Amino acid sequence: MAIKITKTIYKKKRFWAGLLLAQFLLFYAFSKSTFMISFFENFFEFQKRIHQLLFSWISFSVGDVIYILLGIFFLYCLITLFKRRKRAQSLIRILIVVNIFYFTYQIFWGMLYFQPPVIKKLPSQEKPEIDKAKKLAFIYLERCKKTRQSVQEDHKGRFIITNLEAIQEEILLQQTRLPTYISDKKTTRIPVIKPSLFKNVMSFTGILGYYNPFTAEAQYNSELPSTLIPFTTAHESSHQLGFAREQEANFIGYLTGIHSKNPELRYSTEYFTLKSLLRFIAEQDPKFVKSVLTQYSPAMKRDRAYEREFVFSHQGWLDDFFGLTNNLFLKSNQQEGSVTYSYFIDLLLNYEK
């Protein structure tokens, strides 16, 4: 009897392990098929509306609750792995759950990483030039100075958000006005952008926000300085629209924010764009960057000081760990690896041209 049970357990483990391997191979094959990528793009348009209708009325992040329950499950399984009698069953449970979540992730989101790059839709596809980046940096410096004068401050003179709901509504409105040659994706106009339940952890990891592919919710870290929140929201909402690659989500977020009539969204977008240009330029001409920083308006300098204070007060081993894991994740999904700005700068300069 014991031998039969052992054989049955062995067959189950082999089956679920084999099924997971088969999934890897299947979705790898799908990633090479233009037809299948188009199929998953169309499927995403359908499922995102269903998911957003289901979860938009709930004030907290349902996706975060799923992650918490999943974490408890894996912790329980990890503990039982040390118990000889329950070890085999725990391993089988883990394999089953991993199979389910991997399959769900791929059909809801993973295949979107293989969409045609946005840069191929732009009329010009030249490599970014440092001189053009410098000229654009001066343009956005002046824009930031001007827009900064029209937003509110706290008692310390730092930029604050007065109406985040209005910003979110403006983002969804601007998504309907994206250039058709860049995006033919349809916004649902359903606001499903929520503060993360993990905000305290996020502050120590360098993660500003994230998209949950299982619920189509966008989460942001509500503890961030106000300069970061509007554009982070626009970025995560770009994922909801169907742009999987990080720097393409940045570019779509840029397009939704840069022409906005909402000064808070526009300032956050202009400020992000300026910082991205300066990071790109700093690799070749750090003296230029230092010169531009001295030309910030006093209000912008206060905002920058607060951002730096926030970052320095939350540095630690978690930041390094999540930076490493995020780097590996990006590389596994046909992206640049570490969170650099070169592809965003490619898109920005070619679009501005």
C-alpha cells in the first residue's frame, strides 16, 4: 500500500513539473508568433475591461490581498517542507499553484512584452544625440519653472497635490487623445488606480508603483513625495492601457501628462522628463548637469531636496535586493535590464523631433 502511495505521489510531482516545463516551451513558441501576439493583445483589450469593472468599486487593492494570501500559502508550504510526512504533498501544492499563476500571468500580461516596439511607430528612429538632449533639457527646465508657479505648496514650500482624483480622471481623458499612429489601444475610462497596501515596504525598495496583471489594478506608493505621484500614476495607468515595457509606459505617461491642462500632472511629467534627460546627459557631460541644477528655481530646488531626503532616508538592503530582482525580471521580458532611461530618451527625442 505504501509503495502505491509513493508511486502515485511521484507521478503527480512529475506531471505538474512536466506541465510547467510544457508551459515554458508553449509560451516561448507563442512569443515568436506574430499571430499569437496579436491574439493576446486583443484578448487583453477584452479582459482588462472585465477586470476593471469587477474591481473598480472596491476601495482597496484586491490584487494586494491576493499577493498577501499567496505569501501566506507559500510560507505555510515552506514550513511543511521540513516535515517528512507532509513534504511531498506540499511540493505538489506548490507546483499546482505555480502552474496556475504562471499560466494566468502569461495569458493576461506576459505575452504583451513581445508586442512591436513603440519606437518603430515613430517617423524617425535615430539614436539620441547629446546635443539634442541638452537643448531639450533647457526647454523642460523653463517649462518646469513656469508650471511650478501654478501649483500649491505645503508650509515648507514643497509641491503638494490638492486633488489626486482629478489627476487620475485627467490621465484617463488624455489617454483618449493619444496620437493614433502611436497607440490604437482603447482606454476603459474606469479609474482603477489605488494606493498600495505595501507602501511602507515600497519606500525601502525604490519601487514607486506597479501593475497587477491578475486584477488589472494599478498601485502607487502613497508615501512618495508629491512630485513623483502624478507621473507614477500616469505610468501605471499606461500599463493598464496595455503597454508592458517599462520605458514605453514612461513614454505613454509622458504623452498623457505633457499636454494636460491639470498643472499638477503637467509639472510632475515635465519634472520627470527633465530628470530623465539629465540622467542621460550625465553619462557624458556631468558638468552640464551640475550647471542646469544650479538654474532650478528656488521652488524646484525645494522639491528636489525633498526627493533626495526621501530617498536617502529609505536606503538599505531591501533597495539593493529589489533592484537586483527587478533587473533580472526586465531582462527576462525583452527589456534593458536595469532601470535606465536610454529607451525612453530614444522615444522622447524622436517624438520631439
